[in-house]
Amino acid sequence: MTWTLPNILTVLRLIAAPGVAIMFLYFVRPLADWFALVLFVVAAVTDFFDGYLARAWKQESKIGAMLDPIADKAMVVIALMVITGFSGMDPWFLLPATVIMFREVFVSGLREYLGDTAGLLKVTKLAKWKTTAQMFAIAILFSTGALRYHAIEAPAFETYASASWWIGVVLLWIAAALTFVTGMDYFRKAMPYLK
């Protein structure tokens, strides 16, 4: 593996994924929520830059192409798991989170099964929109946790917390819909190889 800047950013994002959950082991809330939010947002921003820099500097590599979607999936799945746990299994949140996590595992399995022909499941523009919607939804939902804790001391924060929760949930449902559509698209493309 060549340690180019894009590859380093991808590896750091992969390491940051479990860090989001670890924040809640070592810090009390709302500090844990804020730290998890900052770590998640910084990692999400590197998702844009690693691909952009790899293309701009002609440093695209097989290892980068393999690690990039793994880092994305790890970040999304771990963050959704943390938020689901703290949401008290709220059905408004649980259903879209389940769709997203199922699709991520399903598509990873398809790519694994297809092996050398997995190139036909290249990331589409719609899949990039899906990832963007997921990242925004999760970031907003992390901020909701922090705002709810501040609302205990300053009740005005409850309005912000409630608004950010619903914005996050709506974005999560949009992300889940895009996730479902892109998952079906990948499945359709893989069908000839599954017969």
C-alpha cells in the first residue's frame, strides 16, 4: 500500500468509525455527543477530500478503492447503532436505520460474491447522494443528543433539540429511500451473475 494523502485520509476515517462509539465510553454526556459529532463530521469531510484528491493528483489505487466504501459503511453503521441505542429504539428512527444497515451489508455481500466482476457495482451519483444524506442525518441526530442534555438546564434548548430531531429523522428517511433504490439498482446489475 502506498501511503498517499488520499489513502491516509481513508485509513484515518476507518479508524475514526469506532471512535464515534468509544466517545460514549470515556466521556459523560453531553460532552460525548459533542465529541462524537465533531469526530463524525471531520471524518465525513475527509470522505469528500480523499476521493477528490486521489482523482486530482492521479493517486487512485486499488487499496483506496477498496477501503473507501468500507470506511463509509463502518462510519454509518456504527453511528446508527449508537444513535439507535440512545434513542430508546424509537420506531421513527429504527425502521430507516434498519433499511440502511441491511442494504450496506447486502451490497457488501454482493461485491464479495461477485469477486473480480464486482466492478460492475461501481458507485453511482445517486449512491453518492445517499451517502451525503446519511452523513447529514447522522450529524444532525448527534447534535440532538447534545441539545437534549443542555435543555435540562436551559429549557429553550428543547425547541432546538426537537427541531433537530425531526430534521434528522426526515433526512434519515430520505437517505433510507435512496439507500433502498441504490440497493435495488446494484441487485439488478448483479442479477445476471447470480443465475
